[in-house]
Amino acid sequence: MPVTLCNDWCLMLPAASASVLDLATSTPQPPLTVDEVIGCLRQRWRATYDLQLVVRRRRLYLQVMWAYLEQQSFPMDLTTYREHIGEVLDVVNRLGLAGEVREWLASTRDKPRLGKALSLQLEAMGPEADSLLREFLV
């Protein structure tokens, strides 16, 4: 059940927990793998869309682009595509956002289409978040 905070931010309360403090002790999500993401993209949209990291106004975004591997005009072959996705996922995993990205890919209602990418702002939390984000925003 979501709770609206004073800045209109929603705080998701765990359904089975007796306390909000249980959120802090939740187990970290396993890192995203290339095979998992490719499988998710193919299952959701029947296409292997390109993923890009984009910096705008000192914020980092993960974008699902409208170009996909199965297109004749796609600029990468399978090997290059897998390496590229691996590099993108390395950043996501190092920021500790694998669970958030996994959930977003599985639940977003939109679909990439020509001229419109899907975008997720990557917001890392915790004591090392600022230094990690600074590394990627250089």
C-alpha cells in the first residue's frame, strides 16, 4: 500500500512486514545479467531493444531505445550487442539498482516506438551513492 509523503513521493510499504524497519533488512537483489535482460526484452516486447545510459542535467537515466537487434539497419551484431548490454548492466549493478531496473522492465506499461525511448532515472541510495554517480556523470 503506497503512502504519499509531503513532497508527493510515494513510499511503498512491504505488504507482509510488521514494520517499516523491515525494509532496511531486506536482502539485496542479485545483479542483472545480460541473458536475463535479453530474455526480459524478448518476452515483454518480442524484440531485443538497445539500452543506453544517458546523462541529462547531471542525472543518469537508463533508456530502452526504439532500435532493436533484429532490425536490418541495427548497427551491432549479436556479440557487440551483448558486450554493450554488459557494459550498461555493469553500471546499473555497481549503483545497486538491479532490483529497481528488473522491476521497471517487467512492469512498465509503455513500449519503445520510433522516436520515443522509455526512460528510467537511476537514483542510487546510500553512503557511496554520490561518489558512484559522480564517476558516471563525468
